[in-house]
Amino acid sequence: MCRCFPLLLALALPASAAEPVGVAAFEAFATGKTLSYAVGGTVYGAEQYLPGRRVIWAFRGQECRKGFWYEEGGQICFVYEDEPGAQCWTFSRDGDRLQARFSGDAEGAEPVQVQESTPLTCAGPDLGV
């Protein structure tokens, strides 16, 4: 299963420093923005958050994939047009940073840091929204 929802650099703060982000707060923060995701400081993709909980995701240099998100059991789950199942994440705030953990990651795995970025540029053939 591809981990299509984005990542960024983990902080050296203890896990207890992170404050959970509820669905309403996530929706208010993300809607209308493009967020980039990176691991170890290297951005690997970005996602545009549209009204109505719709999204457009793209790995760097690859075609865009449309999808949507919903809440399930405190997690935010994403479904994309070419993936058979949902990919669920838990989001939290650590100071002024947003971080995410993929539901399939092992305990103690580095959290993903998420930040606002430039608008998404989609590689063909589905250009634009």
C-alpha cells in the first residue's frame, strides 16, 4: 500500500509534547492550502486540500491523484482514485508544526512533519483541478 499522504522532519522533542489535532481543527487548517510532506528534511510529495474534504496528491515529479478524506476513530483517512483502500493518519501539533503518523508505522517510528507549500504542480495528463 502506498503511503500517499505526505511527510517532514521529526523534532527531537518527546512524543508527549505533541498535542492531538481534532478533525475540525485539521479541516480548518488544511482546507484551501497545499501542504508538503517530507522525511528527514526531503520533501517527497504534496497535497492540495479542497473544499468538501477533497484532495489532490502527487509524489514529486509524478501525476496527480484525486481523492477525499474522512474521519474514522480519531484518524484522518484518505482514499485515492487508484488505490483500493483507505490510508489513515493521526495528526498532532508540536509547537507551531503539524506532524503526522501513518497508522501502519511501527511504534517509535519518526513522525512526519507537514508544512504549507507552494501550489501543487501536476505532471500530465490530468492538469489542473
